[in-house]
Amino acid sequence: MRRLLALLVLGLAAGAGLGLALRLGRAPALPDPPAVATRIREVARLEALDVTLYKKVAFSPEPAEAGSLWGDVAGWLRHVFRTPHGKAIVFADAHLGLDLARLDASRVRVTGRTAEIALPPVEVRIALRPGETEVIGSNLDSAETARLLELARAAFEREVQADAALRARARASAERAIRGLLLGLGFAEVRFVDALPAAAPSS
């Protein structure tokens, strides 16, 4: 009887130990694609790369049409007797990042412990530094100066947009940050793709 009781206690202990081992060894549940997209969007806008820029620019606007003969003559006379021109050294900050508000479940696929993400494209924002801008030999009025600075901002934006190396650095930085987030959620592998294949229609 004592032997039977000892075997019963041993069996219960072994069963409890096995159950505990199974619970401890079970991987935590991974989030589904909508939850993954939500967790990534929680960082709102990911600033992946900041670059400081500067350039010397010149500006000499052409006479604008005034819409009337005498208005056009007055504009021409102003350019004859006071040709507007200006030069400036313009400083700006370029922010390259991802607008993660555009990331939804359709851009996320979860297969086992692997997550595939189709990130939105890198976007560029230019912020001028007016306090550091140095105007040189200018006779521009305030409106013409504002136009000069807007042209400089647009030129910076085009220049950064065309710089494939800068955009690649920004994307790599974003991928590192998002990969770290998803690995922390329990995923074993995170892949970044240009686009996810369309889901096969259910039969």
C-alpha cells in the first residue's frame, strides 16, 4: 500500500513537472498583422536621418506681367532702374523619414515567427534656418527675399530627393529601428520587401 501511494505521488509530481515544462517552453503568442502595424505606427513618424545643408544661391527675378499695359511698363521701368538681385548663403536641415501613418495591415504579413513588412517610401522635409542665413549684397525687398528662400528650399528638397545614397541610409536606419521593435515582440526574423504579393482568393 505504501509502495502504491509512493508511486501515485511520484506520478503526480512527474505530471506537474511535465506540465510546467511545457508551459515554460511554449513561445509567447505573436501579434497578428493589424497589431504589428499598430505597434509600428505608435512611433508616429520615424525620423530616420537628419542632415544639415548649406549653399550659396543667387536670385534675379524677371519682371512679372501686371495684367495691364501701364502696369507692365511700370514693372519694366523698375527693372531698368533697380534691377533686383540678391545672393545668400542658405542653411537648412533635411529630415528623411517614413510616414508610418501610411502603414496598415495590408503592408504586413506574418508567417510563423517571420514578419514581412512593405515600408512606405522615404519622404524628405526641408526646414530652413533663417537665423543662420546670410544675405550678401542684396537689394531685394521682403517679398523677393521670401521668394529667394522658397526657391532655395525647393532646390534643397529636389537635391536630397535625387540623392539615392542618402535615401538608402535613411531606409536602413528605419529598418534597424523597426527590426529591433519586432524582435522584441518575439519574432525570430523580420524581412523588408518592396511590396507584398496579393492574397490568393479563397475558394
